[in-house]
Amino acid sequence: MKPDDRGTHSGTNNASSSGSSGTTYGPLNSPSLNSPEHETLIGTSRQRSQAFGLREVDAPDFSVASRGVINHTLEENRFLFQHAAPVMETLYQQIANTQSMVLLTARSGMVLHSLGDADFLEKASRVALAPGVDWSEKSKGTNAIGTALAEEHPVVVHGSQHFLEANRFLTCSCTPIFDPYGKVMGALDVTGDHRSYHQHTMALARMSAQMIENHMYAAVFPKEVIVRFHSRAEFLGTLMEGIAVFTADGRFVTANRSAQFQLTLSVNALGAHTFSSLFGIAMSQFHDRARAAGTRPLPLCLHNGVTVCCVSDMKSRMPFEVVDFGQSPISPVMPAAPEAPSSAAAAKASMASRDAQRRESLSSLRYLDTGDAQVAAVIQKLSKIRGRDIPVMILGETGTGKDLLAQAIHNDSPRAANHFVSVNCASIPETLIESELFGYEEGAFTGAKRKGSVGKVLFANGGTLFLDEIGDMPKHLQARLLRVLQERKVSPLGAGKEVDVDVAVICATNKNLKEMIARGEFREDLYYRLNGLVVRLPALRERQDLEVVTRKILASVCHSATPIGISPEVMALFHQFPWPGNFRQLYNLLRTAVVMAACNEDIQMHHLPDDFLEEVQLTDRVLPRASVKQMEVIRPCAEAQAAPLPAKPAPAAPERFASTNLENVALEAMAQALRSTGGNVSVAAKMLGVSRNTIYRKKAQLPADVWG
């Protein structure tokens, strides 16, 4: 079987095939809504619901578990939460302002974490879509979370398909999350109003779950050999790549769903194989070839005759590290030739000198300097305080790379050999943030982890503590943090003693902390403890290095031998676009475009996602200075498969508009359209020539009176 075939096969394991209903699906597929397979799955679930003694007219159990039970469940699922929280934020940004929410649950069905639109949260509260509530089938009957966990398959439960009548105003798309050994460890769910159901929601949820699963491999197997492969090199580094794990001597450990599909074998069947029986060469030969290939994919032939391109995570065994945009910028460095110093002191001095030169040549901050004057000024300021342990506060919009800058500051500091610990104060549930930061002793609360927990602050001892979204830290914890920073001591929950701690502190926020201080939402004394040096990262639309950054991103997401480029029309459009999502939006846009272009042609207009083109259309309608001829190319529809545009000379760089003007004009156009239609989003969208979702995404920024 070819890896690109999308059908089912007999070798699929429980991570990709039969659940309790006995239905078999493809490796990444779920039964489509109202298909015979889906109706069978819902029918089987309803039978289970009745067997649990539930009735359709029953009022749902809205009770929230006790704090002790919630803390115990969160602690048990700490690993899942840590890997899922960043992906949830990205997923939520893709569905924001669509009257929806994203939920993470434990294997039991208890909600661990949620993110949601304010206009939908009130409706969700009526059915207790909140942390600590049980959404298993036994508690709520047929629902996407409980049914997906019971079936161990992605499932959509739409409107009246919910068993309990009280839940039938919902549409839920849920997919289980599997650990690297193929066991269900939780679920990821997108829930919204049944009237706003979109068929692509499940695809987003499945892709996000697969991203969580793939991220776990490096954390679970730090010493094993992780082989990433696909028949097409451009799919390496994407969700489609196969991931297989082997011991140092070549014994099989586990593989993700894409790897099982490409190898045409289940995990159980793969257990009888070795690296050599699957890839045709011995592990030692693979090491040698990988070293010779450097960062280039290595072609190998699978046991089924399919040729694949492979890369391997063997950093601990290889004398170089791979450059990747967004990671620590370490270039390939070969070991220095051995010396014969005349004394131990001379050897130590020589090693210190080489290390200093190496750190300077590999400066992470220097790597981030890509030609923008504002960024260069920030880097110059930070270089002057290197090693001084002066607190740094990074300001900037969401997606401007504050976390990358913090990591670069740490990498260039004398603390680089110790831990860099990042804490997102906005993504950790308030019930957990205190124990997450300061740790706790055994028995500090019901369900506390045996032997306690060190906490992020102590774990960062000797290194750097990065407090992201510091403006979202609960007020009562700000006082504890201030005391830690002043006294350099930590007292874990339930402990009768204080522990000395030495950390460099970097914080970041996209909020105006001085305004929060005036409103009494942020402590003034903590603010002045944190703002030793305040730097601001410019938004992407304010920077002059867009083309350089774009090339770096393209190099990181496309691994083909020939560098992929961008057509002059697309680059001109990029210069004009205001980029409200900053680098995160640009990265996701380019990653999608690279796949559409198959890494073998320059990115053209028809390779760009439809929702981006719709936003461009709206900009064109409210800003007539944009080229009408250019916008004729931008049609967010099935014509995306049209032939590439003919080559044209590079157009003159378009005028760069201030983001506030772009956004204000666009918002005013939406507001006028909504007022003229009495708040009818569908009619207003047709007037503007955009999708309804484009308007919904801006709902929070529009005046309340426009909704009729």
C-alpha cells in the first residue's frame, strides 16, 4: 500500500481503527455527519445512555468536582495539559468570535481547561461546560466528549443527536488524544451553537490533537532514536510525517498513527520488527549516513518497497545541532581538535576562551536581528545588560515573538547552561497556578502528588524564569511573587520552611500594566520590581524586515533541496496587509501555502488560504488604493487549483498603511453594513463581499449597537 492512499487496511491499531462500535475508519478520518457509520455510532451511544439509566428529559448533572478532586485530576494530567495548552490557544485563535469554545478533558471525561468566546460562555454556563464537570456518557449521555472517549474515535454530535434535551442547542466536535503508546489519555473538543456548525471544525480539532500527540514524543523519549519520515520530503515537519521510536540498538519502541499507516502495520505488529527490518539498513549505518547528510533528509526504502525521506532526532549522539526558525539558533559546530595543554590551568583558560568565542558567534540575540532598526535597538539594549541579572519586561502584541526573545536572552546569558522555565500566567487554571509556581509538599491538599512538586520557581533555580502574560496573574498571587523576588526565598504549599532560590526574571505582556495599576488590577510595587529594563517588540506591520523573516520561515517549513520563493504579487500583498496575528499568523499562513505549493514552485495567490484572501478582499473594499487588477486574482473559492500566475515584473512596493487606520476603516465599514441591515450578519457579509466568519472574528471590536 502507498503511504498516500487514504483507505483503511487490516494493520490499523486502536489509535486509528475500530472502537467499541466495531466501525473501522481511516487513520485520520472520522465518520461524516449523517453518514450510515455516524448514525450507527450515535445509535450505539444512545443505547449505552439508556443502559446508564438516563432519560432524555433529565436535567443534566451540573455539579463541579471538589477542589481536591480537581487538583488531583489536574496533577494526574499535568503532562497532557502542558502539551495541550499551547495548541489549544492556537486552535482557539482560529475559531475566535464564532460563538465557540475549546475544551480539554481527562480520560474520565472531566473538563480540565477551557477557552471560549465571551458571547458563548453565558450559554455554555447553562450546561456547565467548565473545568471540573464530568462530560462522560454515564453523566451526560450521548455527547461528543463522552462518545469520542467511549468509542476512541473522533465524533461530531450535532443538535438533536445529543441524548439529553438540555444539550441540543450545541454542536460538538471532539477527538481523543492518544499517548505515544496508543492509549487514550484525554480528549480535545470544540463546542459551539448548533446554528453555527461548520464541517471544517472537526478537521481543525483532529489536526490539533495530532499536533499534541506528535509533540509528546521528544518529551517521552529523550534518549531513544526518533525517526521522522514521509514519502515526500516537503511533508517532513508537518502533521503528516511518520514518527517511529527505536532504542539505540535498533529495537522498535512505538510509532504514531501516520507511521503505522505508512508502514502498513499496527503497533502490535511493529513490535516484532527492528529498525533494520523496517528500513533496510542497520542502525549503525543509519547513524553514519545521517551524520554525512547533515540536515538533509536521508532516502531509505521501507520493508514494503516504498521509498521515504528520513530525518532523525539524534542530537545527543551527533556533533551538531539543527537550525530551526523559532528554536535556539545553533549552527552546525564540529568538535574542536584535541589539544595538549601544558597545564590544567592553561587547558581551562583555553576552553573558557573557546566557549566565549563560540557563544559570541552563536549569539541568539544576534540571530534575531534580521535588519529591522527597532529590533536592532532592542537587541543593543539587551546586550548591554547581559549577565547583570537586571529584570527585563518585554512589551508587544500577541504573536510578536516575546517568548523567542526571552529564550534568546537566556541563551546569551551566563545562566544558559541551566533551566529556562516558561510560565504562561494566562493558560494555567487559577486553581493550579499557585502550586504550579511555588510547588507543594506531600499531603498539602487532597489528591496532592506523592512526594510533592518542586514548582516552576525552584525548578528555574540557577537559570531564568520567564513569566509570560504577567498581566493575567491573579491579584492574590502577585503578593507572593513579589516576596519571592525581594527575598529570593520560596515557601512551597504545606512546607514549614523557606528555600533559597536564585533566578533571573523576564516577564512579558500585551496589556497596559500602568492602566491596570490605576484600576487596582495589578500591584504597583510588583510592577516596579519587574521593569528593570522595558523593551518593546514592534508588531510585524511596523517592521522593515518582512522579506528576510519570510525567507527564514520558508526555510524552516520547507526542506526541499531548492529553496521555495514568493511571487512578487504575494510579497506586495504581504507588505500591505496589517497582520493582526503578527508572526504567528504569518507562520501558519506560510506553512499552509508551502503544502499547497508542494514545495516545488513559488507561492502564488492561489496557494493562500481562503480566510486570508477574504480579509484582503475586505481591506481592498475599504481601501481603494489597493490594485483592483491584483484583487481579481484573489478569489477565495474552488478556483484555488487554477494554474499559477504568469511571471510579471516585480511591482513597486505598495504604500504601508498604519495598522490603526486599516483596522479602524475596516471596522467602520463592518459597523455601517450591520447598522444598515439591522444586525443581519449574512446580508452585511454579502454587501462587503466577505464571509460571515470574517465579521464574527471582529465582533468584540464592533460597537454593541450594530447588532440590532
